[in-house]
Amino acid sequence: MKRNAFTLMELMMVTSILSFVAAIVAPRFADIRERAQIAEMKVDLRHLVSAEEYYLAENQRYATDLGGSYTVSPDDRKPTITLTRDGWSASITSPYTTQVCAVFVGSTPLAPASREGAPACARGGSSTTRSPY
């Protein structure tokens, strides 16, 4: 007798195997997306450092609003820039991650950043850094 279709048991086995593989792979994709978002926020902060230094060279002071000379990636919120007595600090967030990234220029660090001009990120409210690199 020739069989033209799969049995119910065969279909259930294939479905359960595919569901098991999807349960293993899905969390990996979420982690990869978050790491990409963090890298994007760091790039935005590096561009901010360059834009602020250019503004300083042209105007002999730093700015809290660079206008159209600085834009962020579409998925990021605009950074919060605060002037300090000898520089500035900025933090940036994204709706797609709980991480907060920060950078500073001058002698007043803004957590989680600890080196001048080097963006660093940490979970909101935490002081530990996690870098995707």
C-alpha cells in the first residue's frame, strides 16, 4: 500500500522539534539586537564628541544644543548635554534597551563613563559597564 501523506504523529514530532529550536534561538536574536543598539548609541556619542569639539573650535565654548550640525540615529533619543565648569557631559538612551550610555569631556565624569571622551554603557541605575566589543 502506497502512503500519500504524513501521519499525525510525524507532523507533531516535526512541530515539536521546530518549536524547541525556536525556543533556543529566539533569545539570541534579542541579545544581538540589544548589542547592536548599544553600539549605535556609542557611535552617536562619539559623533557628539566630534561635533562639540568642532563647535568649541569655532565659538570658544561648548553648547547644549548643536542644532542641525548633530543628529542621532533614528532609533536613539537625543542626548542630554550638561555643561560643566571645564567641559560637558552627555547621556543617551534608546527605547529598545534598558542601557544608558554616557560620555564626558573635562574633569567631571558622568557614570558609567570613566575615561574622558570614551562612551560607556550600563544598565539603567547600575554602575557596571558592559561593552559589546
